[in-house]
Amino acid sequence: MQIDFNKKYNPSEFEDVIYNMWLSNNCFKANVKTSKMPYTIAMPPPNVTGKLHMGHALDETLQDIIIRFKKMQGFETLWVPGVDHAAIATEAKLVEQLRVEGLTKEEVGKEEFLKRAFKWKDEYEGNIVNQLRKLGVSCDWSRKRFTMDEGCKEAVLEYFIRLYKDGLIYRGERLINWCYTCKTSISDIEVDFKEKDGCFYYIKYKLEGSQDFLQVATTRPETLFGDVAVAVHPEDERYRSYIGKFLVVPILNRKIPIIADSYVDRDFGSGVVKITPGHDFNDFEVGLRHNLKPIKLFDEDGNLNEFCGKFKGMPRAKARKEVANELENVGLLIKSVPIKHNVGHCYRCGAVVEPFLSLQWFVKMEALKEPALEAAKAGQVEFVPKRFEKIYFNWMENVKDWCISRQLWWGHGIPAYYCSNCGHINVAKSMPSCCEKCSCKELTKDEDTLDTWFSAALWPFAILGWPNENNEYYKKFYPTTTLVTGYDIIFFWVSRMIFSGLYNTKNVPFKKVFIHGLVRDEQGRKMSKSLGNGVDPLDIIKRYGADALRFTLASGVNAGNDMRYSEKKVLASRNFANKLYNAARFIFMQVNEFDGNFSPDFSKILLLNKEKLYIEDRWILYKLNELIKEVSRNIECFDISVAADKLYDFIWNVFCDWYIELFKIKKVNNFIAKNYLCGADEDRYFNAENGCFNSEYVKMRAQQSFNIIFYALDVVLKILHPFMPFITQEIYFKLYGSNRFILNYGWPAPNDEFNFEAEYRLFEGVIKIVKAVRNFRAQNNIQNKLNLNIYLTSDVFNSGFINSCRHFIEKLGGCHILGSSLDGDVSGCKRVITDVAVIDVVLDNVVNKDEEIKKLQNQKQYLLGEIKIFRQKLSNTNFKNKAPKAVVEAAVRKLESKEAELKTVEASLKSLL
RNA sequence: GAGAGCAUAGCUCAGCUGGUUAGAGUGCUUGCUCGACAUGCAAGAGGUCGCUGGUUCGAGUCCAGCUGUUCUCACCA
């Protein structure tokens, strides 16, 4: 074993090197032929629109933790990476790129446009892959996929055609949400509603052949050209006599009927609603009920058309003002009132989205949603945390038909071929030779593409070879085990994978959905480009290392809640890594000094049989067992941050702060604690002449001690590995050489032999004494250099035990134990009372009696408070009868110990007074 | 309008199925360079757990209401 540790932890020196070693040794490659239990994760494919942000870093870190954990547990893990073509988002970027060059997509043509698109995709995919690798993700790169690759294309065609044959896809002219900027339809959930300032226009609609009028209010006066009726509530007394009569549309003077429909809210506005089925979802429904045909007023760019009289050709925003002006000029505008109302915006480009009448493809949701609801209710798909299930149910129960066609070029084509002769729609994987109905050979392909989410919905099985159900990966690794994603994507993606998976594969696409929140900035704001508060994970990795970033994200994530990112947290994680790094460095230095050829052998921990283990070794072995159990359980339940916190606490506050310090003392004592009571069988190693153990025995003890400290380090490295894969691997290499990959060396199991709970408790008492002495020193401003002389008395520990631990107490507390208070003169001492021992400190300066009394009185007050609480508890028969036995027993123990402590305090007080 | 989350130390957050007069990180105060680590060590101060009721032997934890805050869904013309 050699020491080539730098003093400082410098992750950039080894992270890339290690990742490449993992790759060249195929550490992440799944074996499809194995008999091991599969554990599969389909990576949510990042969009090829840009680089990864903190949200991705969180998502990938969580998946990597789970995959590495499961792999170490012995599962055959498969984590499939990939990227999403992100139709609308990427197309928007490409169009913008063209605009900068002074071009439009129509000018360059579809072929050239797609060429650019694929080039774009290659470039961004490369960036994303590079970023993922920097993060340390252990996905199987040989299975990397793209949502528009051949396999996904095949899956999309299969799905579309199956749905079509089952009558679950239809094409029809409906009102859809139209983005005039992206120039495409978008689905309901792609519309974001934001509160905006608007204006409510009150308009006179005159009765036919009369000066009488009804007052109609609207926020969009430019749509009055599309009015086909005016509606009132059937039971509204004010307007009952008007029903069936006719009004004239202002400006156009077109005649429209007054109809009755219970959709109208009598109490809102004037209780009179203009019905414009071509431009409003509710009006469209009213139109259907009353057999009123919609009128479409705008073209695809949002300019008014021939139905709008002299306003033809005007953009709709401008038309709104112009129409209002015109109404005012002709005396038909009663008033305009500013209001705040919710306006739909495109979730991609942010432009105002309005209902638009057009011919589109839809998926009928009625039949698909039932199995999807059932699967979740039956627990086949389990949401973690569970509350997201409610959100899913609520959405799924109210889902409307899904508009899947997009007027974009970048995406999966719609496999529909229209016959120019009979108009029949031929749906097939490729262009049929002729129309299946009339055999006409003139067919034209549908020019639209599919919603990105239509292909994304197939991701978990398309990546495993579906629709080829004989694919060995599909057979071995489907259904996937866990999906890890943010709550913002439940409707878009999770729900659609569930119903699509059930429909296509007759199986759920994943058994568990682990939902996490968003990564926000330090002030709790969403990270966004416009705010400029985004943090680049790569930049952080460069400065602090991937492990530090990963650990920060892992310890911040909690049960579906958002987390706040701050660089301070990364700094703390980096310091943690440094701490571990230096602990390992220290251990190597020690072992090298001892025996450069030493190699740990954990089977020899009980080398000198169990009874000869030192107390601190039993203490750490017990704590290690507990740590393994708890961390395993926490990761299993996706309590990632809880596991991370425990690891942090153990490594820093237990292993480094105590065990390593204890080890140093042990080493100084040449691995034989001088005061340690040895059994009779050790006598043979003892040389009475020089009062030492012989070298053979000392060496055995040393080996045992090294085995234990290496065992502790080994366990800690393994269970920390999923969180901080690089540093743990780096230390593991140094420990065992450069061909041992920690990932392949199994998740540690608790050792039943290390059942040292009693010793653990005893040693916690020793720690308490050390802390009390240190505290005394600090409180009394005593220099560290000065060794304190103390008397130590304990009812809890017998003198033999105290004696066996005195070297720890003396070294760590910076004191010298003169003996027990019972046999020393403690009259001039300052006394510290703990629940395990009484410490009398000999001081040269005169004890300030008043101060001492005050201190003891404070302690007395505190103890009285505690005792009162427990006495009350225990005198309550209900408590004794109803509380669990263990709780009652604990209370009894606590009361006893506090009462004993009080007694000592009172006695001390008495002697002072 | 409907629903959900959150409210605990100055800040960021833990606290699992109710059970030791509330914990961590960070910040703050004090003292430390004794060879793993100043990216460090030791000690300390800091909280009537948003408010009001209720259930219980016992509530930060469960229930109800209220206040504040964030989010999701629906959208009324």
C-alpha cells in the first residue's frame, strides 16, 4: 500500500479519470442473459434544446443513487439513457436560428430544415451526454436512445395504427388551442394561464327593427364578427320575453337569434352572453346544442379574414382596439372597464393562445383512462410520495380528448395517407401502393407531426425493443422498476406513459414513481433564463466536484417538495468530501508506518476472539451495523436525504471525531491499552521482566485494530458510494488497487456477531465524561496546554471499567485522573456532575464559592424540572397502563438516573453552604 | 372557484406509524496551528415548534377552524 494522497481533496484530478475507467471496464453495462433479478430505470430523456440545469442534475443524481444501490445489492440493473427531440421547443429554437440568419423555415424548405434539425440534435445530444458523464451517472451507454430513432419510430407507428384500428384515434374539425407564434395546435395542458390586465367592453346589441337593445359584455370585441347568437339563462325573468327574437350584430348588422341556455350565469355581468363558437370553447359547446355553425374569423397568423368586413387582414390585437373605436363611433359602446383576467399562454413560447377551429387528430381518452386509473388504485403503480396519486387521479378522471397533431416539421410524421379520389384516410406504416378503398394510386401523406409526448409516452418500452415483444431486453427488463421525475411533468408524461403502457403492453410501464420537486434559487425563486438566476451544474462540478454537487442535491431533496439551492451547501458538501479524503489519508499513513505490505482481512476482526475486542471497537462495530441497516432502509424507501444526513453524521461526528481519535491513542499505546484488563490467556504473551507484552502479541493486536478501522472505512465507502461515487472509488482504488470497482463489491450487510449494544451504551458514557471535562475547560477559560487533575467517581461504571478507559478520558479530555473522589481530598475542587459520573477538578486558584453554588443551583433547577415531568408521568396510572412497556421502562430509568444526579448535586450544594 | 403543500434556532431544513423538558448544516460568540483535515479542532449561545380549539395518560407529530405563504387544476363570457 502506498501513500500518494495530496493533503487537499482535489476532485478534478480524478473524477474524469475514474469515469473513463468505469466506461472502459463496462461497469454500467447490463447483462441481459443473467438470472439476477432485474432493476430497470428509463431515464427521463432530456430535451435536445439545450444544456442540463440543476433540475436535471437532481433527477439524474437520484436515479444514479438508486441504480448504484440496487446494483450493489445484487440486482441486474439497467438504466437506459437518451434524449428527447422535443418537437415544439426544438423547432422554435431552429426557427429562431433561421431568423437570425434572415431566413424563414418556408424559405429553406422542409428537407433543409430537417437536416439542420438533426445536426442540432447531434450537437446538443453530445453536450448532454458529456454533462451526464461529468455528473457520474452509471447508465448503460450502449443502450442510449433518441425519441426519433428507428426503434422509437416503429413504436410510434405501431401505437398510432393500433389506436386507429381500435377506433381510439379520430380526425376532426374541432376547437383547439392555437399558438399564433409557433403556428401550431397545442394540447390543453400546454396552455399556461396567467393573470393579465384586460378590458371589459359593454356593447349594445340592438333588437331587430327596434331601438331596444341588450347589453353584452366581452373582453374580445374583435370576435363579434363570429357571433351566431346571444344567449340568456332560460329562467332569467329579465330576458324571458326576448328568447326567440333576433338581434343584429353591431357593425355587420347580421341577424342572430336570442337563445336560452343554462350555461349562462345570471349573476355575472349583464347575464347576456354573445355566442361565438369559432373562438370560445364554451360557446362551441353551446353552438353544438343549438345547432349553430361556428364562424372562423382568423387565419393561422392571427389576422382577421373576409368575415370581418373592413377589418380584413388586420392582426387581431390591433383589431381589438379598432373594433372598440368603431363601436364607440357608432354609439354602440356603452363603456369599457379595465379588469384582470386569466389569459392562456403557450407554455413554450409564451405567446397568447386562443381557441382556433381546425382539422386535427385526437386520441379518445374515455377508454384509455379507466385501466390507467385502475392500475394506480390497485397499487400496480405506486406514487412516492403518495399524495401525488391524488393529483394523478384528479387529472385522469377529468381528462379530455388529446389533440396529438402539430403543425410542425420536427417530429414523428402522422401515418395517414389521403386518397385524392375518394378522400379515404389510409392509415399505414408506410405509403400504401394504392387507396385501400378505391384503389386509386394518388395518395398524399398527412403533413402534420405528432405531439412530442405521443412518442415520449412509449419511452419505457420503446427503449427495450417494443413492439418486438420477443426482444430479450424487453423480456428481461420490462416493466421498468422505478421512474424518477419531477411533479411538474406528471400530466404531460407520467400519466401518458401509464395509459399508453397499459394499452400497448398490457402492463404498467413502471412499478414505482418517485416524484421530486424543483430546484429553486437561494431566495426560493424558480431558476429561469429571464431571471438569470440559473446555476450551471458543470460550473459547480468544475469548482467543487461532482460528488459535492450530488451530495448537496441528495441531502436537500425531500418528499416531493421543492428545494433551495445555494452554493454554501455545495461548499459544505465539498468540505465533507475533504474530511473523508483526509480520514482515509490518515489511515493509510498509519498502516504504511506499521507495515507497508499490510492488506486488510475482515475475517480476522475477531482474530483474538470476540471477547478481546476493545470497548471502542465494539462501540464502532455496533454503530456500523446500525448505520448499514438504517441507510439501506432509507434508500429503499427513497428517503434519500435522510440517508445522506446519517452518512454525513456518522462519517464526520462518529468516525472522524471519535473513532480515529481513539485509534491514535491506541496506536500511541502500541495497540495494547496499558490499563486494559487482559484475561488469563493473555498472560502467556506478557513478559513480567520488562512489564510488556511480547512483540508477537502486539503485532496481532495491531493487525486486528487495522482490520477494524479498514473495515469501518470499507463499509462507509460502500454505503456512501451511491451518493459520492468518485471519491469513494478513488479511495477504494488506493485501498485495493486500480482494478477494484466498488460498484462490483456488494452492499455491506450487518454482522450479527457485532451485537454490542451494551458496550455501545457504556462507551457513550465515556464520551459524555470527556465532553464534560472539555466543557469545564472552556467554561473556565483554562488553556488547552494545562492538564487538569481530576477525581472521577461513578455509580454507573465500576472502577475496573473506568480504569480500562482512563487513557481515553485523559487524552481526549486533557486531564489526569488522580483517583476517585471518595479517596481524594476534593474540598478545594470544582465539581461537575453528569448522569454517569462526578468529576472533581483540582484547581490551583481558590474556588469561587458563590459561582459554584450558582452553577449547582441552576443544575438543580433543571433536574427538578425533568424529575417533575417524569414523576408526574409515572404517578399517572393511565400512563403506566396504556403506554408501551418500553416507554414506561425508559421513563423509570430516566427518573432514577436524574434522581441520583440530583442527590449528588444536593449533597455538593450542602457541603458548600 | 376546486384541490394540494408548506409554516420548527438569524438562514436552509430534519423530526418515520404521537412516547427521553426539540435536532443537523450554515451563520454567530469564545478558545485552539498537539503531523489526517483551518475545506480543520474544541466549547457555547439561539426555538412558549404560525394562531385557537379538540382527541389522548401524553401532541412539533393526529383532527377541526383560522392566519400567512407557495403551487396545481378549472376558468365567467
